Amino acid sequence: DGGITQSPKYLFRKEGQNVTLSCEQNLNHDAMYWYRQDPGQGLRLIYYSQIVNDFQKGDIAEGYSVSREKKESFPLTVTSAQKNPTAFYLCASSLESIDTQYFGPGTRLTVL
Amino acid sequence: EDQVTQSPEALRLQEGESSSLNCSYTVSGLRGLFWYRQDPGKGPEFLFTLYSAGEEKEKERLKATLTKKESFLHITAPKPEDSATYLCAVQGAAGNKLTFGGGTRVLVKP
């Protein structure tokens, strides 16, 4: 079955800790994205990658970092510099950057 | 800067009561307008892509239309399982990001 997986589904973090969210796809898509969703707000783009070993900042990249070492994987690290990290994080992928984006099931991060 | 505004924020319908959701947008060079459905605690599920004014697409009880300034998602004779948040997004000339609206929460009561 082709699709996008995100893990974990729920993540709890203490203040001052870095955490890494996993995103894997087996759709053979070149482009991958990370969005953040807060209650009552639209999805906001954190980082995107159009090809392996390349990525660009989105609208709200401060306090986050990514890597794209493999086509299938695009992990997101939420660093201690992110002032308000509690949110629902969504990973997406598309065949190319101009194509329809398909989303994973999401990871809910809570800072304790 | 691309902008998307969805209205209403919330919509309560009786089963079988048809209605429309609005998505108004401003974008430099529209590449595509996207509709997604999102259930609570889940990722958005792709519904439609519209590329040019006048285009229409249908899927079961849903029909999406597009003009140069807005898109409508028509829900015909909705059922309780159509309850969800419907998200609209646009992709501009740069082609590397989607700009989302705040969504419309739809509740269909039996």
C-alpha cells in the first residue's frame, strides 16, 4: 500500500528538549513538506524539499530544522529555540513541487 | 502575498439540506486551487484540484467550482458522514507551497 506515514502519533516534550518527528513516503514523490496546524488557523508551511539533499525554509522555519538524505524520508526536528511548539504537525508529499500534495496522518506534539 | 479566506467558519446542516462553502482567494498566477477534507485528529484528505476559471469537478455529493476570485464547494443532500472540516488552498506561480484558508467546519445532523 502506497502512502505517507508519520510517527509517533502523539509526542510529549519537556521544555528545553529537541524532538524529531518522522515522515516516510513510498509514493516515489520527489517533493516533501512540513506544515504546522494550530486551532482555528490554516496550515502554515515550515520547510519543504523538492529533491534529495536540498530543502528551503517556509513561512515559519524559525526553531525547526530538517534533513533530506533519502528520497523517502524527511524528518523534522523541533528545537528548544521554537517558542511555542505545541501543535499538530503534518507532513505532505507531491510527485513534483507543482503537483497535488498528499498528507500523512499527523503528529500531535505537546510541550509539558 | 497569496491569501485565502473561507466562509462561513462553521456550518450546521440537517441531513439532506444542501449548502455551499466559499473560498475567496488572491494569488499571483494561479497554478491550482485545492480542496481537502479533514476529520478531527487526522491529516487532510485530497478532494479536488481546479486549474482554471469555469472548471467544475464532482465526487459523490460534492461539487467544486472555480471563478477568477473564488471557489465554491457545494454539498448536495449531505449525510452525517459528510461532517468534517473542509480546507481550501491555492498554489501560486512559485509552485512550491500551498496557502491555506482557515477551513469551514461542517456538521450534518441526522
